Amino acid sequence: MPPLDVRSAADQEIVALAREGAEYAYRELIRRYERPVFSLIYRMVRDRETAEDLAQETFIKVLNAIATYRPEFKFSSWVFKIANNTAIDHLRRRELDTLSLDGSPHATTPESVEATALQIGSDRGSPLDVLESKELGGEIEAAIKQLRPEYRSCILLRHVEGRPYEEIAEMLDLPLGTVKTYIHRARTELRLALQHLRE
Amino acid sequence: MTATPSHLSWDDLDDLLMGTERQAVHVHLETCAACRKLASLDLEIVVQLQRLPTLAPRSGFADRVMAGLATGAVPVRAVTPLHTSRWLKAATVILALGGIGTSVGWSLANQSLLQSWQVGVLDALRGLLQGGLALIQAMPQSALITALRDSLGGVGVGLIVTGVATAYLAGMLLVQRLMTLPRRPVHHAA
């Protein structure tokens, strides 16, 4: 039976319990990070089924290696590092198509197309606002997909996950200057995509 | 990189997006339409990125991960691997130091016994060598032996015998090593 306050415990406390093999600690770590890890991987590989497999692989790697985790580093950084490496390894193994706003290129039935299509946009505002928001959000999503994997990782970790530059450099084993360069170049490419929309 | 008289640098734009107030940047933006447009677009990008929805895997994701763990090499209730056990490492070091200490102490306390052993071993080796030489000398005076003796001399023949004996002993040790079962368990890959 897990302790009642497991959800309010810090990551390090949960990791300590996981190291002792407590299943509820494993599940709590998965609960905390499944969405951000899946989101990052999904936006990297652009296919839901693949993203689920890779996210699952990420957590299996994390939990299998939990004994080697060093507490002086942030647990979230460690998890995202493994997730990013897993996604990058997959991208390097396979060439992916660039379009999947309308569903995975591998989807063959209407149900699978809908299941793999990105759902974006807001339910609020006028229909025109919704359409504009969807279009803009769609442009951003489409533009992200056009970025090089390294740029994509950096921009997603910076502005979607809100990680500071130093943490991203640590996660990706890159110099701080390289991370800043990648993010600036990514923003430049996204800017070009937005400019096209506004003209 | 710092702001040039012409346009803002990447670092300047970063400061702007982070909300860091810098007078020089704001003054420049008041006069440069190109940088204002750039800053506006960057801000739009950041806002849109921050608004991207957090996606979720299909329900039951945790169960699938746990199932994947269970079928893997490491069980859910993982036991700390022996090679990372601090207690085992400490015990090994203590035993090793204890063994070395005991050996050194015993040797110092039994020097006379060790010396007698040393003499005995040397005598045995000397006896073996002399026996070998006597055996060679007692061998029939065949043409081959005569030719070898003549060409190599007594010392040369002795060296050959020693080399053959050493090779024989080394071979016996190697066979014994190969025949001995491993003492530590072999970890098989999953």
C-alpha cells in the first residue's frame, strides 16, 4: 500500500523508493512524466504509435537504470535526456515523411487517420479566431516538423517544456553556445514560416 | 553578441522574450521597424509554442511500461546488483587486507622455517638438474647425441632439457586451467 502523500513527495524521494523496488514508486514516476515525455517524443517523430513505443522504451530504460541515477542532477533532466536520445536514435534509423498534420502517412483507415492526426487549436473565440488559431498553430506544428532534429529538440525543450539553456545543454551534452545557436536558428526558421502566413 | 547600431542581436532578442528590461533594446525598438517586426514575430512564436497542448499516450500506458519491465532482465522488485554493493566491496577489501596482513605477519614470525623451505626447494631443484644432466650423460652414445653434444656443449644440452621441461609444466598448468570450472556466475545478456 503506497503512502498517502506519494503524489506530493519530491522526485528524489520517489526515486529512492523506486530504487528499493517499490512498484507504486515506479508508477508515480511514470504518472508524473508520461505526458511531457510523450509530447516531446511525439513532436520529434510525428507518429503517435511510434511515439508510444518510444515513450514506453524510454520509461523502461529509466526504470531499469534507476540504480545508476545520480541524485545531484535533476531527475526530470535525466528523463528528458533519455527520451530525447531515444527519439533521435529512432530518427537516425529511419527517414520520416514530413506531413502528418492530417494523420500518419502509415494510417490506412479513417479511424487510424483520426487517431494519429494532431488535434490542435482552441475551443474559445469566434470561428474566425479558431480557424486563425488553428492555422497559426498548424503552421507552427508544421514548421517544427521541418526543423532539423537537433533544432527541434532544443526549441521544444526551451519553449514548450520551459527548460533553461543550461539544463538543455546538460541534457543534450552540448555546449551552452551551441544550444543557444540551435534555438536561435530554429526561431529564425519558424519566423520565416510565420512571415509567410502574415503576408 | 551585443546590439549593433543596425539591428538587435540574438541575445538582445532573448532578453526581450525573457522580459529582461534593457534600456538600449527598448530605445532601439522605438526607432527600428525591422527589429520591431522581428521581435513581434519571435514573441508570437514563443507564445504559440508555450500554448502547444501537452499530449498524452493512450490509457494504460503505465501498465504497458510495467509489463515491459516485468519481461525484461530486471524484475520489478530489483535487488541491488552485487557489483554495486558497498558492503560487498568493503568486505572484499577487508578480507584482502586481512589475508595480506596475515601472510606478512606469519612470514615474519616464521623466517627460519621459510629459510629452511627455501634451502630445501633449491636443493631439490639442484638435484633435478644434476639428475637430468646425469641422465643425458648416461644416454647411449648415439650419433645424434654425440652431434648435439659436440655442437652445443653440455650447457646447451642442459638448456634444451630445461626448456622442454618448462614447456611440459606450462602445458600441464594450461590444461588444468582449462579443465577448472568458473567460480563466479556468468551474467547472460537479456
